[in-house]
Amino acid sequence: MKEMSRIVKTVTNFVYGFIIVFGFYIIAHGHLTPGGGFQGGAVVGSAFALLLVSYGSLNSKKFLEKDIFSLFEGFGLILFIVLGFSGLGITFFYNFLANSGGWFGNAAVIGVNPGDMNTGGVIPLMNIAVGLEVLSAFGVIIITMARGAEFTKKKENS
Amino acid sequence: MKKIIFGIAFIIFFSFLIVSAINMRTFGEPTISQMDDYFIKNAQSETGANNVVTSIVFDYRGFDTLGEATVLFTAVVGLVALFRGVKK
Amino acid sequence: MNLANHIPILIIAIPLLAAFLVPLITRINKKSSGILTTLALSVSLLLTILLAVKILTVGPQVYVFGATSPSLVLPSGLKFPIRIMLEIDAMSIFMGLITAIVSFLGAVYSLSFTEKYDGVDKYYSLLLLLTVGMFGMELTGDIFNFFVFLEIASIASVALISFRGIDFGEPAEAGFKYMIVSSISALMVLFAIGIFYGQYDLLNFAALASVIKYSQLDKIALGLLIPVLAMKAGTVPMHMWTPDAYSEAPAPITMILVAASQASLYALFRVVFSLYNISLNALTVGWIIIIFGLLSMFIGVTMAIIQKDIKRLMAYHAISQTGYMLLGVGVGLAVLANPEALKNYGITAMEGGIFHIMNHAMYKGLLFLTAGALFFRTGTRDLNKMGGLAHYMKYTTIFFIIGAAAIAGLPPFNGFASKLLIYESVYKFNPLLSIIAMVVSILTLASFVKVFHSAFLGPKLPQFKEVKETPRSMIFAMAVLSCIIILFGLFPDLIVKNLVHPAVMSLIEQLQYTGTVMGGM
Amino acid sequence: MIGNLPYVAVVMFVGLGIYTLMFKRNLIKIAIGICLIENGVNLFLITLGYRKGAIAPIYTQAPSGQAMVLPTPQALTLTSIVIGIATTALILSVAMMIYKHYGTLDTEKVRRLRG
């Protein structure tokens, strides 16, 4: 894919950081505000799509290499299933951190409340794990399909 | 010939849909909402999360979300397997 | 913290964990992905056997996710379950056993089958995910969870079918066709879930079964579910994907795909028997399933005889054998209403049908593995090009004979045991059906004699001079399958009495299924 | 009848999707058909969970005293949307593969494996 014009690239350079931070905001506040792991991961994924479209290939920004994404994806998923396993003392997906006073543990005020980050037990951790997995899944999908489109098109006109 | 069979199948299927749309209950009033009322009432106390939907997605029906993440992981591994020969 | 009452979830979670670890571990050392997969699948095979013994002695098990105790089904003072739960009774663990055996042997077989492949860790990861999808479909007691695992199995099998799609055209096309079929079926299952949820606000199989009123909408949901799940199982009017998918996928994957399509057959029985049971007029639905079965049997065999490609021929036989299962269980369903007819031949028909699922998974798997062995050594699947392979590949020939005899229903093998049950009970129900079944069985034998002659017998062909026997791991997988076939063939009543009969009973008695969850209401 | 307008929209979506699947020959159009049905079924799930005049089931700074919408369909639709992404990504990449090998996207010419 050929690159876009200079203006688009400069705007992308400026904007993509904010999109990624906004995506992480949605992931982190999944248990308070609308959103969560999947939606936040999709927002960060859209930042990668923006980079791909404007730069023509994602790894022009050195840190966005394909195998970094698959590494992140592996870690995200393993963190998620380990969280599931860790509740195994009682049952598989048991929320052992909820209302336990520890990390993310204090009980939420019943009824309408301004929202306290430290509630929700395992849910914020799972949000982060799924968010990590979804954003890296989007990264890998975008790169692979863009490169695959190049590969299949090349065959046709060569 | 194939077109006629497909046409008949399409009409039958479309009539299935229309009948189900007509006698499904009216739009805004859920007749039974016992399970959801339980979630709305107890989500905060049991899981501590303000967002009831997230508490369902990750705590009450967490196994679905594990299956969900696996679906996405399968699609990604399948894609990478499909385009593994491509060297940009 | 004893792990004994966590077995149901460990069967699914351990292969899943292995599937996530395989891509990471192969970054460290290349050869370990096959061993890790075989290890994980052997653990889940062991756990399935343990669980089967426990279920056949104690009775249906329930495993609730996230509750304070694995069997806390109804939280205090509620009359409906709110969490996802695995509900395992004799029928689902019967299917679980098939999945466990077939996937373990598939992994062992592909240890040496995929030597020449690149990207082997992705192959094993997808194989594990396909197994997890099938286990999930069979063990879960929640309809939406069933949809999610149906989707995992479909996507994993599409990726595996088009695994060799990078250098040949056909696997990509077969994968595309299978993807369209499984997308439509998954979406229509979701539509039916929407209908159930809209009316009863419940997502649990057993809770729905105890509340369902077979209203106009439920008829539509049933009308959607039966053709869609039958399409996934490969019955005739919608069987377009089966020959392409089975012949283009690598041989061990085809074996697991056969068990995967039987998992959606199990889902069809679960919907018809446990969800609707008495409330639907059993005769008409029974006859619909019988007609599906007859069509599949007859068209499957007639298409099979004219095939040149060995795996396409076996794929068509898979369709016709699925017809037997549908016939057996359809007869059982048709007489569900009047108990005395059910007693004298309905139950034996269902036992024949369900026992045939296990037998079919075994001998069809063996046949596909032998076809894979031929492809592995000769590189071709076309029957006309093959010949005189018996001289070089002794063991494969023996395994092929065992498989062909079992599929044709010759006495000492397991095919005969289940087909006999089907013949005698269907004869009492309607003589014409069982005559058709016998004719189809003879045609099957005819087509396999043709395959045996053109592939194995005949003079030593020059181009196969350097062909030697298949490697040990492939021989081991095929040997285990043939032992199972012979074991089931010699002691059929032992298997039927304490494995198949409880499965049939758990399907027929809806109360037993709903009782475990709704507390014997 | 006006009350059930969303269900009519659902029927239109799924009907159009099935129509494109059955009668269109281009692979990409078939992929679009699958997406259409996908959105139709998701819309159907969401419309089941609406309660007239209710707000989203989130307790952070919510206007108190209002009924809340049913949360479960939203959880189901979230899962179904992600499954839609996975299927669409796979369908399109397999279609690319077919285009690479057969050079055409027309199902009539691609179908070499007849019968």
C-alpha cells in the first residue's frame, strides 16, 4: 500500500498517541464507565489501523512489529486464563478479589456512586488482560491481511 | 433450475422470519425479566463493579468471555497460518 | 482444594492453556509443540475417562462457574440458574469420550505426518483449539456457551482445512465453503437463542426445558435449529461442504472433523430430546429426521461409488453413515409418544443409532488415517494412479482391511454390532426403511472392495519402488483405532449395556436432565 | 404494529443477507451477506433487552430513580460482535487466497470441485 500525503502523516503522528491513551482509559475503567476489555482494545486497534493507512505499512514505527503483537497476545490470554485458574480453589471463574479488601477489593457503595477505581475484584485485571489480547489481535490481523493483500495482488499482475 | 429451488427456500425462510417478528412480544416491555432484575439488584454487592454489563461479561458469564477471547485467538492463529508463506 | 470435583472444567481448560502456550514455547525450541499437544490431550483423555466412570456410577454432574461451590446451582432463594454451568450426563460424556480418543490419536498421528509442513506450531495450536471447541459443545449446559464453542470449533476447522491453502487452490475453496456453512448455522443458532431469551429470559438448557411451552415462536426456533444443526452434521440436502472439506484437510484433521460434525449431531439430539422432549409432536419431527437419514444414506453411497479420489469417496461414505445414526435416533424419536412401542423397539433403535456414532468415529477415523498414510508415502490421492501398494505398506493394508470391513458391517467388527441393532428395530417400525439400510450397506462394501483393489492389489508399479512403511507414530495411532474397533466388535453388549444404554436413557428422560439443575422440581 | 418496528428492521437485515448469500456470485458479496445477517441478529438480540424509558445499567453518576435496561443481551451481543470480526477476517483472507490461485472471484468459475 502506498503512503498517504505529508499532511495525513503529520496529523497521524500527532493523533495516534491520544487514541492509544484513550483506548487504555476505556480498558482500565471498564468496571466503572461503559466499555471494557473488548471496546478499549478496539479503540487502540483503530489507532494501529490509522498508522497502517497513513504510513502504508505498520512497522514504519519501529516498535510496531508483528511478533511483538503475537507475544502480547500470548501474554494477555495466559494472564486471562491464569486468572480463571487462580479461582480454582472454589470454582473456575470465582471472583476471589471482590469485597476482600485487598487489591481492587473494597466493596462498591450500593446504588448510585461516583465510582471508585479500587472495586470490582478480578474484573479490572480481566479487563486489562482481554484489552491487551484484543489490541494485539487487531494489530496482527491488520498487518497480516495488509501484507496478504499485497502478496495476492502481486501474483495477479506479475 | 437451481435458482427456483433457492427461490422457494428463500421465500420459506423469509416467512419464518416474518412470523417470528410479528408474534414476538412488543418492543419495549420485556414480559419476564427475572434474571436481569437479579443482575441489576445484586451486581454491585456480589462483584463490586458499577457497570452491570461488565460484571456479567467477566464474572457471572466469565466462561463466555474466555470462549470469546479464544475465538479471537483462533482467528488470529488461523490468519497467520494462512499467510505464513508471505515474506514482505 | 481437591481437584476431584473440578475435573469437568480441567478437561476443557488444560488443552486451552496448552493451545495458548504452544506458539510461545515454539519460540524457545522448535520441536516441542507436538509433544506439548500430545501431553495436554492425553491428560484430558485421562480426565474424560475418570469423569465417565464417575458419571456412569453416580449420575449427571453439574459444574457451576464462579459460584461459591462447584455444584451450587440455584443461588439462595432463586428458582432459575444465573451462572454458566457445565451439565454432563451420560450422553455428553459418551460424546466427550469420542472427542478425547479421536483428538489424542490425531495429535499422535500428526507428530510424523506434519514433518514436511512449515508453521507446525500453528497447526498444533489450531488442533488443540478445535478439540476445545468440541469438548465445550458437548459438556456445556448453557445455550449461548454452546454457540460460542460451536464458533470456536468452526473457525479452528476452517483454518485447518485451508492450512495448505497457500500453495494449492482447492483447500482455500473448501475452507471458504465450510466457513459460509458454519457462519450461517452459527447465526441461525444465535437467532434461535434470541427467540428463547426473548420469551423466557433464560439461557440455561435445563431451565429452558422445564419452562418451555412450545408456542408458535418455539416451533419456529425448532424449525430453525433442526436444519441448521443437520447442515453442520453433513446431512444430504445441505452436504455440499463435506466432500471438499474432508478431502482437502490433512488426514488427522479430517478424522477430528468427523467427530466435530458428530458433536453438532449430538447438539441436534440434545435440542430435540432434552429441550423439547414430549412437548413437540414426536411423530412428525421423528419422521423429518428419518427422511434426512434416508436421503443421506442413499445419496451418500451412490455419489461415493463414482468417486476417483480416495478421500472424497470416504467423505461421501461419512455422509451415508451419518444417515444411519439419524435413522436410528429418528425412529426412537418417532415412537417417543407411545411408551409400549418405545419399550420394545424404540430404545434399541436409539441404542443402535448412538452406538453407531462411536463406531463411525472409530472406523471412519481409521480409514482416513490409512488414506493419509497412502498420501504421505505416494503423494497422490487419485485411485487410478495408485496400485500394488500392498507389497510395500503391509501394516497400512491390514488397517485398511479392518476399517473397510467395519464400515461395511461385517460380523466380527463394531460396524456390524450397531448396524444390527438398527436393522432389527427399524424393521419392526417400518420394514422398508431397514431394507434400504441393508442395500446401502451392501453398496458400501462394493465401493470399498473397489478401493482396496485399485489402491492395494495389482502388480508392483515402478514409480512406487522406494515407498516404505509409514513411521511409527502413524502406525501406533492406526493400531490403537483397530484395537478399539475389534474390541467393540467382539463384546458389543458389554459396551451397549453400561455405556450406550445410560446415554439413551439420559436423552429420553427429560426429568433426569432438568432435575439435576432445577433441583428435582 | 409500530411498536415492533425494530423487529421489521431485523427481518429486513437477515432477509437481505440471505438473499445476497443465495443469489450473488462474487465472493466478496457473499462475505458482505454474512456481515448483513450478523448485524441483523445482533440488532435482534439488543432489541430484546430494551425497556421503555430506561437508562443504561451503570451506577456511576446515573440519574437516580430511573429503571434500568436489561444487561444480559448487551453481554451476549458483545460476544457476538467479536465473533463477527473473527469470521469476517477469516472469510476475507480465504477469499484473498482463492483470488491468488484462481485469479477470479466469481463462484461459477472457481467451483472446480463439482459434485
